[in-house]
Amino acid sequence: MSYGLTTVNGSDKLTMSTDGYTYGYIGKATLVSITPPGTDTVSSFAGFSTYTITWPGKIIVALPIKSNGAVCLLGQSQSGSTWTIKVHKSNGSSNALSFKNQEESEVFVFGAPVSVSDFGVALYSASGELVADLGRRPLSFDRMVSMAANVNTASFSGLTKPAVIGTEPTYITQTFDTGSGPTPWVNRIIGGAWRWDTASGLIERDSRQEQYFEDDGPIIASTNRPAATVLLLEANALT
């Protein structure tokens, strides 16, 4: 007889299966610090915020998208059971070099199952490995949104508090030639971030400046913004 179990939610989306891991909500990461962007006109760098959360297994981070500034996950690293998460979240304002000023963001974290909680349903694979702990709210994304290269908006509806899983690659653009001085070329390294235009109902790809530097050439050729796919989930019930 065959072995296994698969469940779906009311929207017919897969919630758990014996042949894959179900990540469960483990809470919000804690803010450690906010690092503002630098102001050195020769070589300056973007700001970021840092968060930590304790979980011995793997994690997935979801960030709420808002209309007052762009957000994206910059990276995450694990040391023992402590995860350190770095986030870009602008507050809608910029400094003199066009670096976006930073503010705190909610950082929702889902963890791969590592042990059974005090209540709920536990699911194991055929080999006896724990793959789901339904004592925690399971990760279930609402939809997947894709944008072609150089397309910056996509429509979506039905979410009260959309949160994004995923980011997009950095791309490089040459800004301008100052025409004077020992370092005439002003270069900006640009990366992608996400924003929600609540008035139009669009998810937007925003730009985040990662680095500003001056050098003596040659010109760095501009590159097109790559195609991107992002997952959206409803975060209204996450606390």
C-alpha cells in the first residue's frame, strides 16, 4: 500500500505533505540596530537594519511591503541557533547622495520543523523525519508575481497586509561624467527592492542604491533590470 499524506487549504493550495517540509511561523525577529547610510562623497555605502531570532533549523523570512518606502532582504546568516537578518527598509527620504534613509521593519520568520510543540499535528516522512509541526501556523504564500526584464509593476488584490518572500539581483548603472577632477566618473551600484502602491493596487520594483563611488574610469556600462519573481503572503494575522 502507498504511503503519504497531502493536505490543501480552502484555496486549494498545498499546506503540508510527507515528501516536503512545512515551515511554521516562529515569530518576529528582534531589532538589534539601524545603520544609516554613509556620506563620504568618494565612496559611500547604503544603510540597513539588523535583526536576530533564535531557531536551530532553517528559516524563511517574509517582509511586509508598504507605500512609504522600499523593502528587501539583504541577507541572513546562522551562528549556532542564532540567525542574523539584514534588511533594507527606507522611510521615503534620502540623504544628499541619494541613499535612502532607513527605518525599522517588521520581520516575519518561518522555521523548518525541528521538534514537536505541545499541541497540534506532527507529520513525519516515510524515513521517520519530522516534516511538519501544525502546532505552528504553516507558511502558505497567497500568490506568485512575475515581472519581465525592465517591467517594474504588477497588479494584485485581496491582501490586507502583503508580505514579500524573495528579492532580485543587483544591477549596475553608470550615472554621469563630472568632466573634471582626478576622479571624473560617478558610479552608482543599484539593487532592487519592493514597494506597494496602495492607491493603484500595484506591487512595484523600487531601486535601492548600494554604493556610490568616484573613480578615473573607464565608464561602467548600464545593464538592464533582470526579470524577477516574488512570492506574496497575507501577514495580517502574524504577530
